[in-house]
Amino acid sequence: MLTIGCHLSKRRGYLEMAKEAASINANTFQYFTRSPRGSRQAELDTKDVREYLAFAADHGMRDVLAYAPYDTDPAAAQMSERDFALMTYAEDLAQLAELQVPLYLVRPGSRMGISVEEGLADVADALNKVITPSQTTLVLLDTMAGEGSQVGTSFEQLAAIIDQVKLADHVGVCLDCAGVWAEGYDIAGDLDGVLGQFDRTVGLDKLKAVHLNDAIHERGSHVDRHARIGEGAIGFEALAALVNHPKLAGVPFYLEEPDSTLVIYEHDVARFRAAYTGK
């Protein structure tokens, strides 16, 4: 069964997000836990959570993915920035346990004034401080495009972070199509080779989610800017090949568009469902 959804806003609550997903024939969705540029965490509405959980169960919603704000930077040299990331992660994970959200996506961030190795170690250190043995939410590392001083830009760097996490069974990876394309991985021309490289370096058992997005710029640009799906440098056929790849069977897919309206997402979901050859 294909698990596919899109990015939604939680401004009107969790129940409304689940209803929006169901209205476009999606069976999952992703959302920012708070403003993508960071803000105070909003308290949960008990009634909304109760009704959301019931609706999600009734409508087969699964693999919901919560996205940490962009400006959490666990690789930063400044302790104030790292402390902010730790606070955000801890607050979010506590709330996600109440919401029964199974996936939490974080960006490894950027190193400023420190080596790549130190930046990778700082990301692992942050995860070691917030991940607990009993948590049920899996923390996913986003694949980065290599802009500026970003870390987590290659499969080797992602593996280096995970290797330093004590509770590594609570950590996985979200393959962002535009991000890996910008880093230089040819998912359009050599998907088998890219997945094979990921498997040898990180392990396909760690690939827990995929962002289906297209890229404005050519491969290796190190610039992560999204095009309309099917109108960019990656193209619809290449993205549909990911959805149908046997090594990605069971992995949830999340659509990301530069113009994220429900009408566009409904069209995209229908296109990928039509292209899906599995059961």
C-alpha cells in the first residue's frame, strides 16, 4: 500500500489537518511543530487531540511526520543556539508522545567556525541528550543540500552522526529528493546506484521517509530550491520511480511544493497514485 501525503499547516488544529489530508486522498501528512523559523510551543487542545486521534484511526492515517523548525541548529558552535535546539527537541518530543506521532524530522544544521567533524559530533551530542530509551517517536535526520557550512550533506556524514548516537535504533533518515539532488546524487539517472550507496553507507533500514520534491537547479548545485513537481530538473518520472522502487516499499512519501495549496497537492497525490504499480 502506498503511504503518501503532503505538508500541511496546523494553524487550525490536528483534527483539521487529518481532515484536509483525507479530503485529497492522502493517508499521511507532515507539519511544522511550530513556526518554521522558531517560536514558543503552543499548548495542546485536549479535545482537538482526542478527536484527531479518533479520526486518524478511523481513516487509516499513519506515519505522520512532525518537522522541527529550521532555525534549530544542533551543529552550532554557540552554546545558546545549541541550547535552543535542545529545548525545542525536548519540548516537541514530549508533545509528540501525547499526539502519538511516530516520526520527528530535524535538520542537522550548519557549523560556523568549527570543523565538519566537530559539527557532526555536536549533532550526535544533541540527539544523545534528548532521545530516551522509552520514546516511541523516531528522530529522522534530513538530507541537506550542502549550502554554505551545512552538515549532514552526504551519506557518509549522516552515517557519522548516527554512529555516535547511543540509542541509534531511535534514529533514521528522511531522503529529501531536492536536497540529495543538490548535493550531487543522481536520483534521476542512477536511482539504483544512489540507493545502493545509501545502503552501503548508512543502511536502507535507516531510510524511514522520503520528501517528494522537484528542484529548480541542476544536480550538484548545492542550492535547495523547489520547483513544481514535474517541472524541475528531477522530473515527475524520476520521482515516480522512487515511489515504485522495491527497496522503498513501505516507506512513507511526503509531497512538497513551492505553492502548497490543497488543490495542487490533490493533483499530485492523484498523479503518484496513478503511477504507483504496487498494491
